[in-house]
Amino acid sequence: MQGNLKIGISAWTEKTLIESGWYPPGARDAESRLRYYATQFPIVEVDATYYALPARHQVEVWDERTPPGFTMNVKAHALFTGHYTDARRLPRDLREALPPALRTKARLYSKDIPGELFEELTRRFRDALDPLVQSGKLGLVLLQYPVWFTRSPEHRRALATAQERLPGCRVAVEFRNRYWMSERHRDETLALLRAFGLAYTAVDEPQGFASSVPPVAEATADVALVRFHGRNVRTWDRPMPSAAARMSYEYTPAELREWVPRLQRLAASAREVHVIMNNCHRDYAVKNATQMMALVDAARLPVTHALAEAAPLL
């Protein structure tokens, strides 16, 4: 088996990317930017769904604005992975269904939410993705767990039910606690993900922190995922005003080249390999995604190029 590589970025609407001038002058709104993006890359990661539940009509719009064969990976909402959210970001009817003391809580966790209401949140998230499922454009739903998601029996049970909560979706898992992929526990973790049908997310990120997962390239499902977060040690583990500020790092060609043999190994054991640049400050991600595409082309790895032709932007 020789899996096909799809290379793109996260956060195509990120403010600093728009300000960088990467989009042409005619791409002045969300529609024209997504249409233009799809002429450059065959895959994108949606990060807005981490902060707010997607509405079905919004997902229908994404589907309409992208060409056949385009792939959209979607980040799971913060509440599904042990992170917190501001209760005021929830849909109004769900927020009003919360106990009064929780309706304006700035740090609302899933454990705070009544069980039936949490199940409704999960149902709405999954139903909203259905237009992409029906068109074949949904790639992976990414569950990015926080550093406090440790190797506990409780968290193993959470992994065991992750796929069940998102029927009809392929689910990927990213760890931010280094012990899951330490040399001592690595094989056990990978075996666990294989048993639960979950795709492991390989990462390139700063090392030396409790949240630093080593760059292990392993496939545990038919689709493999690699996310590049940059190597900015000064910002990685500190409070920052935005994700773009935390991920402010532009890879050198030599650093990207380190991953070519790893991607080759992944392509040998997975049907597809998704490569996402999440160093989402200014145009760093799009530059590095373009460079990575050239590197894998030169190595003669199978890679999908943009699926849409550029149209004039007035």
C-alpha cells in the first residue's frame, strides 16, 4: 500500500494570515477566501469548531464553496476533550437550559453539564457535520486532548467511547501529555488506539515540556495525521493572546526535510496521510505547506495537488 499525501493548513481565516497579503486583493470575504484557498491546497483543517458548535447551514456553505474531492478535517469542540469553554459561546437555547449559576461561567467544563444536555451537544455537533459526510469531504474529526488528559483508567475509557460518539466519522486523537508517547508507554498507547479504531496524530512541536509529545510517525488507522505546530519554545507553554502568537514559527526547508522519510513510512502503512501546518502566524503555514509539497514531490511520494482552478477575483 502506498498512501496518498494531502497537505494544507489550519485556520484559513486567521486574522494574521489575511493581513499578511497571501490572499489576492479580490478575496475580500469568507467565500472568496475559501474558494481561493481550494485552488492552492486539497485539504484544510477547521479550527473554529473547537471554540463554538458549528451550525449545519455553515457546514453546508463550506461544502458548496469547495470542489469535489476536497477534504476538510474538523477540530472537535473543546467540551468533548476535557477543555473548558465560555458558556456564552454555546447556542442560546442550550445555554438557557444550563443551571442558572453556569450560564455565564467563563470556564465551563463537560463535568459541569447535565448528562442529557451534554448528549445533545454531542448530537448537534455530529449532525452539523453531515453535509461533509454526505459529500465525502469530511476527513478526520480531531480530538485534541489537554496536558491534564493523563494515562488514567478514566481517560482510557474516554478513548474507548470516542468513536461511538461520532458515528460515521473517522476520528483522530492528539495528545498533549508527553507520557502517552514516552518510550515506556508508546507501544501500549498505539495498540490502544488501534483497538479503538482511532487515528494517532503525529506532531512536530517544541520539546522539553510536560505537553511535549515526541515526533513519532506511526499509523494506527487507515488515515494518518501529522500536525506541525512550530518549534517556538518561548511561546509554547505560556499564556498567549492567541493561537497564532503561540504557533509563531516558520520552519526552514531543512527542518521540513526531516519529515520526508517519516511521511514515506506513514504512506507505506496508511491509505491517506494528512499533513497540516498549524504554525498559523501570518503566512508561515501556507509557505511551509507549499515547501513541504515540493519536498514530497521531489521524493516522488504520491501527493494530491489542488483540485480547483483559480477563477478571476474581481
